Amino acid sequence: MQEASMGAQLIININSSPYHAGKILEREDIAKRGAKKNNLSIVYANLVGGQDEIVFDGQSMVVSPDGKVTHRAEAFKEDMLIADIEIEIKKKTIGKKAILISNDLYDIVKPSAPRNNIQHLDQTEEIYQALLLGLKDYAAKNGFTKAVIGLSGGIDSSLVAAIAADALGQENVTGVFMPTRYSSETSETDAKKVASNLGINFSGISIDHIYKLYLLAFEPHFAGTVRDITEENLQARIRGNILMALSNKFGWLVLTTGNKSEMSTGYATLYGDMAGGLAVIKDVPKTLVYKLAKYRNSVSLVIPDSVITKEPTAELRHDQKDRDTLPPYETLDPIIKAYVEEDKSLGEIAAMGFDKEVVARVINMVDKSEYKRRQSPPGIKITPKAFGKDRRVPITNKYR
């Protein structure tokens, strides 16, 4: 550092460093190496709060000349951090006047500032707190006090409901269960349990009669064709219409519940379950969704075990399962991370031990779904590379 060569003993770094999981360790490593190499103290003051997709996590710190973090501020909260920093007293002569440079303004004896013992959060808790702050500030800064969620009885909507209740207050969240002929009794039971455990408002609006009217209206136009994803997506779009109507009528923020695994592969319905104001877990892979649900249950049991253990399904047709369309999430998520976040090629990913045909299939799904993601709501960033501003690729791309 040039400042060190000029005699500086303290560097104050005023920063606005956006969050992603594990980034605090990267910051600390840079600050520790800089302090030790230049034999000076570093005060790193970071912004805290949410701004659209980005969360600023705070976690300001003081690093001593020996490269140790002596003080650390809270994560994801405004915090006042007071620390004593030893600075060598020097005398500098300017003309005939002697100026005393010191870290004390007055020659008095004062007690030392206590060393705090704030530790790093476990990474799963850290991510949960980031999502919490991101939602809380997005709602508050855009004038929303209440939110509504399509509560399906599945793991994704249950997690989003828990985050919303924690961020906005249980009385300000409404979960809406919207069944059709393909919805199981277990889904309704689980959705009601989640709402009851969280203490949020709950409504049931059956959409099967609306769905029948759609099918009837399309009957002469779809004659001679077989039922396929078209009829499945109609259900999701009806649900999206209902949630947006509730938003229009009552001023509620619609929270979508799609995760990063789904957004990556296009396993979502445009103008359906993608319709809303904020995609809370848009940057959260499915395997991490389960970890976050279990973390939240460790605080207080809100998501029933039946929700966590059931096989994922969209319930848009009889006996539908996510595995009918997608590779197992334990395989899918590492491939997505390698391709989307690490910019690895098909060959490089296959060399990691994945089946080449599976990798090619996943890459094709990611590339083909760019047009959907362009029309999705903003989502809270928790990985090094989220969809949106972090990753910009063309929709129209002849070279695949």
C-alpha cells in the first residue's frame, strides 16, 4: 500500500461489498494479508441492507498489524463497533510549531474498549439471514407491508413462507392453496400445517372449475391433439392470475417460490408460478433449499417432516414427479454450478465425473430457458453468480 510507505498506521476502508455465501472469508483474507504485509491496522466498514437483488451483509471488522481480526460487527444487522487501535505517537515539526499526532484527542485516562466475541455464522444460517434481510428491505423500500404466496404444500413454498413470516411478521403473510384434480390430500394437509405452524393467514381457492372452463373453451381449437404440457401450464397460469388479483386488490407483494435449479432448466411456467414481485429463492439450488428448511426447523419446528421427505412434484398431472423431467437434484445442482457459476464447458464438467449425455441435456435446458429468466422477477443473490446482472447471455444464439 502506498499509504504505508508514507507512514500511515491505520487504513479505513469504507466499502459497499455485496454478499454471496462465504465472501466474508475472502474479505478477511485480503484484509489480514494487507495489514500484516504493511504492518498497520485496517478498519473495514461495510454497508448493510438490501437493494433489489443484492444484499449487503455488514460484517465490518478491525484487523491488527499482525494480521488478526480483533473486532467484528454483526452480520446482516446495523451495528455499532467500538475498538481501541494502538497508533504510535509521533511528533512532526512544521515551522516553529510542534504538532502531536495521536489516536487520543485529550490526555486523559479512559477504559479500553472491550474485545467482542462475534463469530462467523454457519453458512446455512448466513444464507438464511441474507434472504431474510433481502426480502425485508425489498418490501420496505418499495412500500410493501404484506405479502402473498402460493402455498402448495411443497418444500419451496414452505421455505419461502417461513422466510416471509420471519422477515415481515406472521400477521402480514398470506398463504393461498389452489388445488385442482391433480392435487393430493397430503398437499392440502401439509400446506395448512405450514400456515398453522408459522401463524400466517391461510386461504383455499379451488381452481378446478376455472380449469374446466379453460379446457372447454379450448376444446374446439385443440381437437385432434393430445393433452401435454399446454394443459399443465394452464393450471399454473390460473394460479398466477389469482395471486396477482389479490396483489392488485389488497396491495400485497407476490412472492414467487421457484428455486435456482428450476430457473436454470426452465422447469417453471412463464406467467404462472413465475408471476410475482420478488423471487425469494431464485438463486438457491434445490439441494440447498432442503438444508435451509432444516436450519429453520432447528430454530423452531415450522416445516413438517412430511414436506421435507416427500418426493418433489408439481402436481400438474397424475403421478407427476420432478425426476420425470429433471436429473436427480444431487446430480443437477453441481452441473448447474459448474456451468452457470464457474463457466465450465461440457467437456470440463463431464471430466468431473458426470455422464456426458446428462451434462449436454442440462446445458441445453439452461441455454433454451434464457427467455423465461428475462421475464422473471428479481431474486436475492446468494451465490457468486446469480441470473440477471451477473450472467448476461443472448436469447437468440445460432451457435449452440
